[in-house]
Amino acid sequence: MSRTKARAALLQELEEAMRRSSAQGVLYGQTVANVAGIANSDLECMDILYLEGRVTAGRLAEVTGLTTGAITGVVDRLEKAGLVRRERDDADRRKVFIAVVPEAIERVGQFYVPMQQAMEKVFGGYSDQELRLLLRFANEGYKGVLAATAALKGLLDTPPEKRPDLKLKKLRRQP
Amino acid sequence: MSRTKARAALLQELEEAMRRSSAQGVLYGQTVANVAGIANSDLECMDILYLEGRVTAGRLAEVTGLTTGAITGVVDRLEKAGLVRRERDDADRRKVFIAVVPEAIERVGQFYVPMQQAMEKVFGGYSDQELRLLLRFANEGYKGVLAATAALKGLLDTPPEKRPDLKLKKLRRQP
DNA sequence: GCTAAATCTCTTAGTAACTAAGATATATAT
DNA sequence: ATATATATCTTAGTTACTAAGAGATTTAGC
């Protein structure tokens, strides 16, 4: 096998391995939501709030791709559960900031313990230098995925008849 | 900063970076479903079918965590869209295998092109040896996530009053 | 072999969470 | 000031989900 061909094979194997592990990551998230007894979108918003801190309802809609109406429902449920608080912005009173209540971090975070333990075990098999490489990849990968998401979203703005549409939604069973 | 403390900080940074990039990965998947015009679960099943090949309806339910009734709906939509075919097992006629129709790979796969391109660009910055490290990590990480998912699912079998429940579901807005 | 239990998918009825459109409240621009 | 824009919420209708159970087929016990 030639040098470049070996690399091509490596890249393909890597792509599949990443795809597989990220698919399993999605399933872990679904399981967390399930065990915690909250909707998937609710957990996703908690995750965004954890990473971004206090954000507006509109920002949640933007990031998750949900409508603002759907976000109202998400925040209603999370607020009623005592996980987040609505905080009106005094500078611009149209805005509503959503903030995680302190104890919620722990209440939700406990369900990530199995994942953290598994990851600590995996990381244990790597040297500091190797971990730094993984960190570099994680950061670059994040930026790559972010760019890819933006590129894909661009397709939504292209005229629908000009892009291939699978037309799967709004299908009802045959009588 | 001491040697071990440096590693602890590195691990924490790594965890956050992974969490961030995997969250963005979820969003990419949602965007694909959106652009393709199919439900999230439908795409998830297509992904499983791509990775595992021909699988039974029951296996899809097991892997996705959906009920078999929900899978019937997923497969109905995918079949009507011409992306999969139901194939009754002749050896055990209760079983229904779901198989991706050949052209569907391309029809769905096109939406992963932006991601592949972004990843190729990222991978370009790594030597073969480094890529092999990433591959090793991806494989070990997959196993770790798989184990973590199983561990978390174990909580579902523990008596609900014995485990911390967020009790968020089935909440309705106040009148 | 024949009956009972188990297994696999599908059906049905009801529910939760979503979208689309527009209402409301506040902010910005002319 | 008035008009336009922005941010969230509300309402009505839709979609995809669950729970429970009905077929259809297979496996186990006698």
C-alpha cells in the first residue's frame, strides 16, 4: 500500500470511528434526558446554558434551531422544575435572560458522572503530551463542525427547487 | 503549578472542549434533518442503518430507545420516502429487516459533505502518527461512551424513589 | 404433535412538544 | 411623534411519541 493510500484509508477509518462515537454520544444524551425525566430539548438547553452562561430566550432559539414559541415552552418547564430562572433585562426590557440556578448544575450534572468516569479511565491511558494533542483536536474539530453547520444552514436559504429535497415530512400513513 | 495539577487542569479543559464539540455535533445532525426535511429520529435511524447495515425493527427500537410503535412510524416515513425497504425474514417471519436502498446513501450522504470537508481540513494539520492517536482515542472513547450509557441505563432499573428524579415531564403551563 | 408461553411487529388512543402566525410589549429610527 | 423593528409570549393546529394491547409467528413443555 502506498504512503498516500495508507493515509486515505486512515482518514476513512477515522471518519467512521468519529461518526460511531458521536452517534453513541447522542444516545448518551438521550439517556440522560430519559433518566432525568426531561425532554431532550430541555436538556440541550441546559447544556447550552452550562456552556454559554446566562443567555436570552432568543439566543436559545437561535442555537437550538427551535422557534421562539418552542423555547417559551422549554423555559416554562425548566423554570417550573426549579432549574432555571427568567431574568428580565433592565437595560432592554423586551429581553429575557435565562439563568441556571446554582443547585441545578449538580442536579443535572450527576447524570454525567458515568460519562466522566468512563472518560477519565480513557484519558488515563494517555500522556500529558498526547492529551494536549487531543485538546488541540477537540478545539479545532469544534470550529470545523461550527463552520460545517453554518455551511449546511446556507442550503436552507437557497431556493428549495434548486436543492435536493427528500420531502419526507408531513407524510401520513395510508388508510 | 504542580505536575499533577497541570494534568487535572488539562483534563478539565479537555472535558469541556469535548462537551462543546459534541454539542455542536448534535446541532449539525439536527441541521441535516432540517435541511433534508426529515425528522431527527428518522435521520438517526438512517445513521444506524448506515453503520450496522440491515437490522430489524426491534433492533432500531433497542438502539434508539424508542418504542417499537414509534419505530413503525419512523420506518413508514422512511419507506414512503424511498430511503429504506422492509424485508421480511424468511427464516423467522415475525422479523422485519430494514434495509437502506442503495441510492439513499447518496441522497442522505450529500448533507454530510460540509462536515467531511471541514474534517478533512482539520485532519490535514496532523501527521499520520497523530491521526493514529486520534483513531485510537475515537475507538476507546466509543467504548467508554457505550459503557457509560449502559451504566446510566442501569439507573432506570433502580427504584425511582431511590434515585434523584428531576420530575420535569408532564408539566403543563399554569392557567 | 399439540398446546401454552414467548417473541416480534403493528395498531389504536391519547399526550407532549413542536411549528406558524400573530399578539403584546418595548426599543429604535425617521 | 409616529412608524418600524425587535424580543418574547400566546394560540391553534400538527407531528411524533408512549402505553397498552392485538395479530402473527416461533419456541418450549408435555
